Amino acid sequence: MCPTHFFRYCLVAYQFVYSIPKMDSWQGKVALVTGASSGIGKAIALKLASHNMKVIGCARNMRALEAVAEQAKEQCRGEIVAIRCDVEKEQDILDLFKFIDEKYSGIHVLINNAGLAHDCPLLSGKTEDWNQMLAVNVLAPTICSREAVKLMTKHGIDDGYIININSTSGHAVDNRPAAHFYQMTKFAITALSDGLRRELVGRSSRIRVTSISPGHVESDFVNRWYQREPGRAAELLSKFTAMPAEDLAETVVYALSSPRTLNICELLVKSATEY
Ligand SMILES: NC(=O)c1ccc[n+]([C@@H]2O[C@H](COP(=O)([O-])OP(=O)(O)OC[C@H]3O[C@@H](n4cnc5c(N)ncnc54)[C@H](OP(=O)(O)O)[C@@H]3O)[C@@H](O)[C@H]2O)c1
């Protein structure tokens, strides 16, 4: 083979290998999933561990989190390491990233999932409820993203991935006063995702950012939202068509498996039977 043909062959092979979808390339890599003790975060953590990733799952409820880690031991090729972290506290997040730096030498995937809602309308809500939602839903994913990119950069990981669990509430305001502040926090996630992506492109980084915006998903979310009025939670849940959290977790695999030449910016996902 002449040198020109050989060079062309190598170039095509390189482009092919670089762009094919491959979940296998994440095997053995480190993922952090916030809010891994229940619902969507639990399902994503288990899904990534089933693809042989080293998953660090964080939340406050250690009993629930350790049960998830135990489930991974029985069912998955990879592992889930349970770490307590209250993402409302910046120091907890910084300590967690220090631990990841020292123990794992970097992080490849960050799933910003922890989140909550309170019934706190804009005209009558309590400031303390708004503060907690701002801390968990907005500031925590922003701090985690900054720290993750710092660690990726420090350890020369240029193909990292940040996935923000957003919501359909991050794209439209409706007539539910109980949801308005939550919608504000999720609109912020839409802006965070695109802002991060633009700053990374500006640095010529190949770290990608995807916002995944689900409709209603089976989890404890609505029960926690209306914990002061359990009757309303039951009424709301009877109106929703929810998708299983395990199925939603497939969208994370879909994004991670996409060719590295693409950035899937936004995935809006609803139950197949939801309007
Ligand atoms: N369920 C839905 O219909 C739906 C739809 C669209 C978007 N989402 C989004 O999906 C994400 C996950 O919600 P989910 O449905 O899985 O609800 P969930 O079952 O209530 O799970 C919420 C998770 O967030 C964690 N969390 C809350 N506050 C935290 C804190 N201060 N520090 C650390 N972790 C904290 C919880 O863990 P601990 O309590 O153990 O700390 C739990 O693991 C949220 O961002 C939510 O906005 C949900």
C-alpha cells in the first residue's frame, strides 16, 4: 500500500472509531450520581453500574443508599460506592470531590440529579422553602459541574460528560401555583446546561453537556412535594401517567453512547401515553 493510501486508511479508521456509539468505552470509568438513594438517581446509578462503571452515589439517606450499593453488588458488573453528601452544603460537595480526586484520580461522568419541590406558590410561599430548592436544584448542580470540570481538566479527561436531570417544568410555566418556584429552578437548569456547554466549547474542550427533561416519572418525588398534604399527592398521582425510572435511565445510556462528535443538548422525554 502506498503511503498516501495508508494514511487515508488510518484517517478513516480513526474517524470511525472516534465516532461510533460505544457504551463499552465507559467501562471502568468513574461516574458521580447525586441523589442516588431513590427514584431516578437510583435507577441511573444501577444502570451505569450494570455497564461496568464505578459509580459514586451520594445522598443524605445512608440506609437507602447502602441498599442501592448492595443491589449493585448482586446485579451489576460494576460497583456503587455510597457516600453521604448533603448537596445543600457546599462544604459537603467540596469534601466529596476531594475524596474522588484522592481515591479515584478524577471523574468521567457527572449526573446532576438530586432535586426536590415544595408546595410554595410565588405569592404565599415560605422563603426557607425557596432557599432550599435554590440550594439543591440550582446551586448544587452548578457547584458540582464546576468541580467536575476542574477534576476532569486536572486529570487530562477531555471526553467527560455532564448530564443534568432537568424536567418538562424547565421549559414551560403552567397554571399550578404549587409548581411555579420549582419551574423557576428547572428553567435555571436549562440555562445552566446551555451555558456550561458554551463555556466548554469556548475552551475547546470535548467535555459534553446534556439536559434530560422528563415528564412524570415513577418515584417518591410527588409524595415528598406534598408531604404536608398527603391527600393532594394521591389526587395528583391519579392524574399523571408516569414512566418507570428504569426506562428513563436508558436515555442516559443513549446520550453516553452517542458519537463523541455530537452533543445532544436536550432530550425531552415523556411517557408514551402522556399528552
Ligand atoms: N419524578 C418526576 O416526575 C420527575 C420529573 C421530572 C424531573 N424530575 C427530577 O428528577 C430528579 C430526581 O427526582 P426523583 O423523581 O427521583 O425524586 P426522589 O425519588 O424524591 O429523589 C430525589 C433524590 O434527591 C436526593 N436529594 C434531595 N435533597 C438532597 C440533598 N440536600 N442532598 C443530597 N441529596 C438530596 C434524595 O436523596 P436523600 O433524600 O437521601 O438526600 C433523592 O435521592 C429531581 O431533580 C427532579 O426534579 C423528577
